[in-house]
Amino acid sequence: MINKTFALTGLILSCLFMTVSVQAQNKLKFKPDGKFKIVQMTDMHISLRAGQSEVCYELIEEAIRTEKPDLIVFTGDQVTEYQPEKAWKRLVKQMKQSGVPWTMIFGNHDHEQGLTRDELFDMVKAAPNCLMEKGNVKGVGNYILDIESKDSDKTAMTLYFMDSHANCEQARVGGYQWIDFSQIDWFIAENKRHPYPSLLFLHIPLPEYNDALKGKIFGEKHEDICSPRLNSGLFTALKESGQVIGVFAGHDHENDFIGTYYDIALGYGRVSAGKNAYGSLSPGIRVIELTEGKREFGTYIRLKSGEIKDRCQFPESFQSE
């Protein structure tokens, strides 16, 4: 009886330890030097046929090894395989084994191969180091992640994630769906509760990305900006918040530039796909490095070849000379 009691106690303590360990692992925190590094991967369009997407899995491994990120963010169109479950499970397994905290938002193509956004969410949440949440407004994946100060458990910065949906369902409009008013209201409410310097990640770029082209940019622009045809006003809410310093999107494979509009950085990730996706840009990642206590960040593109390009500092690099 005593042995059984000891065994039961040990099992309970082990479970408690595992729970605490997972919670600690998933807590985002500025490092002792005050830095926090994010790797953005986007538009991998994974397809396992004929090894088309091995470059995507290799790129993840190389990004973790070379950049040692504190968080990996996948910004949509992860898998476009006709039989997607195997590809999704491989991605989740790789990220689980990496031990690196990661999160994602869905793109306009992720749900087109027979799995709904809700089903995809359940699959990715199987990994204990996946930080994605569903949210309770329109879409799947409207949520925030706080980054704690290096010296305490107080929030120092907030990351917002929004579902930018897919094709517009409104007759006579066409194009891509705009950000819903419920999402904008959610952002405004969350910002009041989290009044800290912030970044926003979503898949489809905002219409204001066109305005960023009027100023100084770093990176490449080889295709039209495929934003919604109607503007529901999210950028105005971001500006009025006084807290958001940068927005990062994917979607347009031939664009990887970053510019500014009304003192908010508007940037793309670098397409992280191989020959399985359209476009002429070679696969890579965007790296974003935050500094605690400062409304700034450094960023650059790292190609799979190891080349670093378009390094810049927000806001310094974009200020008039």
C-alpha cells in the first residue's frame, strides 16, 4: 500500500512538473541583454509530391540553427498539399522537436484542401510549444502574445495576430475579404488592456502597403500589392492606438520590402517556398530583433544560401536625411 502511495505521489508530482515546464517553455521573455528575436516564415505552400518542399523543412532547421530565435511566426499558406494531413503532421512534429516557441496565422489557401481552419488549429495545437490561439471574433487565429521584461514578469511588448481570411464573399466586390469590424473592435479593446509597444502579424497585406511605397523602402517589389479592395479601417485603429510600430504580412511571393506609412512600418516576410510556389525570389526568412524599452526594431532577410540582405533599423533607417 505504501509503495502504491509513493508511486501515485510521484506520478502527480511528475505531471505537475511537466505542466510547469511547458508553461515556462511557452513564456516569451526578453533575454538578459534586452533583445528578443523573431523569425518570420511565410507562404511555404508545402507539397510532399516529388520532394517539392524539402527546402521548406530545411529552411526551418537552418533558421533555428543560425538565428537561434526566441519565436518563429508562420504567416500563412503553410500547406497546399492535395492530401494535407501528412504534410501538416510533419511540420508540427518538426516544430515540436525543435523546442522553439512558435505560432502561426492561416493564409487564404490553407483551408482549401479539405481541412477547415478549425481542424487545422486543432492539429497545430497538438505541439506543446505552439502558442497559437483561436480567438473569439471573426476568423480562426485572432490573439495576442505578451513578451515579458527581462527583469520581471511584467509585459514589455505585445504581439498581435489576425486572421485576414480569404476570398471576399460579398457579391459585386470580389478580391480578398477585408478585416472585419469585430476584429478591429477586438484590437481596440485589447490595446487598452495592453498599452505596450506592439507588432501585428497577418497574411494578406493592408491597402496602406501601397502608401508605404511612396517613401523609402528596403527590399524587393515585383508584383502588385494584393490587398482587399475595400478598406475597413484597421490601419487607422493601429495609428490611433499609438502603440503599434510595425505590421508584417505575407501573401505576395514577389514582394519582400519594408517601408513606413505615418510612422508605422509595413513589411513583408520573405517567401519561404521552393519550386512548389509561384515567383522568382529564392526562399528565405525575415528576422526581426526587438529591444526592450525601445520603440524600434532591426530587421533583415536571410536567404537559404546564408546571404543577408536589406538590413535596416526602424525607425532610424527610414527617417529623412
